[in-house]
Amino acid sequence: MYIKKCSILFCIMMLLFQSGCDIKTTKQNKELESIKEIKIGFTVYRRDDTFIAMIVSNMEEAIKEGEQQENIKITMNIMDAKGSQTVQNDHIDKLIEQGCDVLCVNLVDRTVAATVVDKAKAADIPVVFFNREPVKQDLERWHKVYYVGAKADESGKLEGQIVADVYYKNNGAMDKNGDGKLQYVVLEGEQGHQDALLRTEYAVKTITECGIQMDKLAGDTANWLRSQAETKVNQWLQIYSDTIELILCNNDDMALGAIDAYENADKVLPAIVGIDGTALAIEAMKEGKLLGTVKNDAQKQAELIFTLCYCLATKKDASSKIDFVREKYVFTEYTMITPDKIDMK
Ligand code: GAL
Ligand code: CA
């Protein structure tokens, strides 16, 4: 008798619980149905940066596709901080005031993410950082904070591998003075950027591990920029003249700047290698001016940023669509681009 009473009570409780859940899901569905528009607030450190411009245009594409697929209006307000963190902070305030559903932030100064996270948290707006990786502690300040990017060491390894492959393929001809070492210079990205130090470190490490001795002549930052790289390489040409055998570049734009310097000085190009896989770099490679480059997948990164934004804005679970690392990080893979690994037509 007692057991019977208990089981009836249990069934009643289950029914109540079930109907509670039903009410909740219907409520959630209603909320979703009533979402007619998603507003994405998007701020970049510099819109004229070649790779960032690639992310922006791919993001615009992803939004167009998303609007069609989901039958919903999606707007993106893009703000250009033009290299100033103060300006970017003001832009973030504006985007929050305008009532965006999600914030995408390409920090100017990647060490000050905490301020951005706190502003967004106060307004309960999720944040997707991308390309310029905040420190772990800042990402951990709130559960609605994410980072989309790629692993810098991976690109350095592939860049080094391109050099080693060509070195051995041509029986060491890259070592022009035949002293058994590669005299090299490095064009570095912005100081303090995760992609600068690590790309250099892993490129050099990989070449050395492949059994090639390295002899560093010089290294300096050219802030990812073609014009600054050209100026820097002009200076090095004055000092080292024809002794430079290899130029390792933290990105393609700087590799193109190095090529500009040699061409303007009417000098024979040394081995030059870049990272990003921009259209112009691939062109230069096809013309035989660049050994190769490493594709930084702007399209995939933009698609992932978009998917994450969509899920956050519509309160859908993103984990079925995106592979998260430690719940917060989303990484794309780098791939090598060399004359024999691309359609040369
Ligand atoms: C890197 C990219 C560079 C530059 C930089 C900006 O990942 O390779 O070309 O765009 O990001 O943060
Ligand atoms: Ca040498």
C-alpha cells in the first residue's frame, strides 16, 4: 500500500516536472520565434590591415548566407579603431548603447581585454575576441567570453618547413656563400602580438631541427606593414649588402615590402617567406619572388565567428557546430602554400 502511494506521488511529481519543462521550452521557442533581427557589434584594430580586411569581407559573406539560411535579418556595425585603444573603448561603449546582441572585438592592445569584458558583462552582452588573443585570466573573467584565432607556433613551424624543404631540394644553394650557415634577417610583427614572437621562434627552431645552421644578422619589427618593411630592408641592405641569404617574415605584407626594397635597389632577391596566404603574396610566389606562404584561414575564422555570434545571439547551443578548446577557444588550422601545393594555372 505504502509503495503504491509512493509511486503515485512520484508519477504526479514527474508530470509536474515534465509540464514545467514543456512550459520552459515553449517559452524559449517563443523567444526564438520573436527574434527578427540580430545585431553584431564589430570592432577592429585597423581596417586597412590586409588580413583583417580579409576577415571583414568574409564575415560579410557569412552574414549574407546566414540571413538566407535562417531567414532572419542580421546587421553588423563595423568600427575601425585605427590603432587606438582609447578610440576602441569609445566604440565599444557606443556599440553597447546601440543595443548589439553580441560584440566581436579585435583588440588594439591585447593586454587590456579585462576592461572590455567588464563593460560587456555589465550589459550582459557576450564577447567574441578574435585574431589578437587576450591573456587567459581576462578570458576567464566571465563565461560569455570567447576567442577565435589560430595557433601562432603552428604557422612558424610551417614557415620553417617551407624554408627547409627548398634548402634541401636545391642541395643547399640557399647558402650562397657556402659557409654552411644561413645568414638571415627577421621582419617581425607588432611587439607583444602573440603571432610575432612565436612565429619567429618556431620558424627558426624548425629550420635548425631540420639540420640547417642559422646565423642571425638582424631582426626588427615592421608592425605587419609593407611600407615599414621596405624601409627596414633598405637599411639592412646598406649594412649587409648581398650577404643576406634568407628573410623570415611574420606576415605576407612585410614579405612584399622586402621584395619592394630589393627590386627598387635592383638587387637579386634572397629567399623570402611569409605567412597569411594573401592574394598578392600568392601572386609573388607564382612569379618566383617568394618561396611560399602559410595560409591563415580568414574564411574559416570568419565563418566560425559568425556561427558563434549567431548561436550566442539566439541563445542556441554552439557546441554541436563548433569544436571548442577548453570551452572558450576556437582555432583554425594553418596550411602551407608553396608553388607545388597550389593550382598554378
Ligand atoms: C596576424 C596576421 C597579420 C596581421 C595581424 C593583425 O594573424 O598574420 O598579417 O593581420 O594578425 O593582428
Ligand atoms: Ca651562408
